[in-house]
Amino acid sequence: MIETRPELENLSDYVPGKSIEEICEQYGLKNAVKLASNENPLGPSKKACEAYTNIVNTLHLYPRGNAPHLISALANKFHVNSDQIVIGNGSDEIIDMVGKAYFRPGDEIIGIRPTFSVYKATALLFGAKFISVEETENRPNLDAYIQAITPKTRAIFICNPNNPTGYYYTESEILEFLSKVPQNILVFIDEAYSEFATAKDYPKLLSQLEKFPNLMLNRTFSKIYGLAGVRVGYAFSSSEVIKALWKVKPPFDVNLAAQAAAEAALSDDDHIQKTLDMNNVGNAQLTEAFTNLGYKVLPTQANFICVHIGEKCSEFVKFLEQNGMIIRYLKSFGMPEWVRITIGQPKENQLLIDLATKWTNA
């Protein structure tokens, strides 16, 4: 037998949300509603779809690995230099590139739990140790991260807003935190859900990249842009950090169709605004309903809500699935009594509310 790397012994398989096809096959359903993976319920914009189909006759060609048109569009939209941007096959790959470029056996990587599991997985894959400063659904104080720093600390991961809880750190909190972190430590702030944040004090950190060259801001086309299926992530940092990531980036990872769709999606402001408006209405709709049913709902700045169901949480999830409704059971996040619910279209939200009411009152 071929011997694997010893680091693999510390890794567990990623547990994705269940698909519509999977649930329909399992329960003999004709259709189901998926509110589990924080996808955009409006789908991709028409501009993105047109750009995607327009390249169909050139699919035999390799994409330009440096994606000049997409990089230029990102630079223009966010007012940064092109050499401060990297793209990847989803944000997951960008996190992997950070590991390839910076993590060494024996390093310490700081984060929390619950949060996006890929941070810890990447640290372990490259032989580093993942230090969780707190394990709670409540928002940890950023001083806990500072106190966890040692000479071995290589990077700090912060998901803001956090997945799956939805809480966020303010701009003043983040800036004070950054001023305390030694600049030889990479601060990776994952802003996958930043476009959904409505709080006035939610951080706007792009202007801080020059002041904090160790700061990295990670974003995605999978959420508000509705392009989860084509896999495009992007990140901003100092030119020095970005240069290192391009060295370990696979040459053709972001495919031709993905580049075209992502570039077009950036310019569709109407689709973005419709998504935001729908999300705000749905957040209020779901939060009020589940609160009235007696459940604890965490405040959120993302496109999902996190709800405490209790000891019978797994039964609740199964009941919904049997009735064609898919939400995210958070057992794999270390929260066996909680669920994460993607905010959907009004009729989808109402269907979930009706089913939750039926189960609760049974």
C-alpha cells in the first residue's frame, strides 16, 4: 500500500449540505427547496448567463491563466491595484494557496469554532497546529486572538460575518485588533458575506491594505453574485502577499466560462440590489417567525440565520427533508442543537415557516 502523508490522519472529510437531487432520491420526492448552502435564491444575473453562453464556441481553448479582464474589472470596481488581487477556483482554493505559500510544519494558526471548517483543515494539511481561541456560538472578543499569539503564530483566520453564526466585528474593533498584531503574521479576514451586511459600522477595510500589508481580504462570487456553480473566489492584499499566492496558484484553475460570468456579474448592480432587498425582507420574515415559535435566533449580517432548535434538532431536520425542505444541520460545526437556514425567496421562507410550525405544534 502506498503510504500517505501523516497529516492526512488529522483530517476528516468535508461534510457538505445535502443537494435537492439527493433528497428527492432518498424520499421519493419530485422536487425540494434548498435553503442549506447560502446560495443566491434568485440565481445568477442575466448578464452573467449571457456572458457564460457567449463563450460556448471557444470551450476548446485554455483560459488565460492571469485572467486579465476579470482582474482589471475587480481592480476598477474596488479601486485597488491589479497586483493586489488574486483569484481562485472558489475561495476554498485561495485558502489552500495561503497554506501552500505560508504554512509550515510546527506553525500555529489561530481561529475559532464554530466557523468555516476549511481554515482548520488547511492548517492541518500543511502540518500546522490550529489553535481555537473559543468554541461558542457567541462572538469572541478579539483580545482572545491577541492573547493566543506566540512566536509560532503564522496566521489568524476571522470570518466576518461569521459562518454559521452570522455575527460580525465592527470597523473600529478590527482596526484596533490589526494594530496589535505583529506584521509578520497574516491576518486573513474572510468577507464572503460582506455584501449582505447592513450595519453602519461593518468594516470597510480595502483602504487599510497599505497600512497593514499583512492583511488579506477574501471574497467570493458564490453568494451575492449567484455563481456558486462555476467556482470563483478572489482576494485582496499587499502586492507582496499576492505575488506569493500567484506562485502557487494552478495556471488554469479559473475556467473560461467562470471568468466571463464573473466579470459580467460584477457590473449587474440591479441584480445585486434585488438580492439585497430580498435578503433584508426574508431575514425579518424568518427571524420573526422562528422567534414567535419559541426558538432562539442569532442576529445576522449575512444571508442566513442560525437557529437553536434543541435536543430534537436532528428530528426536525429529518422532518423537513421528508417534506422537501433542506436546511443545514450544524452537527458537523460542533453545534448539534442548531441549524443554519439560508434566507430564500418569500414563498420558500413561508413554506419553511409552515413546516416548522407544524412540527413544533405536533
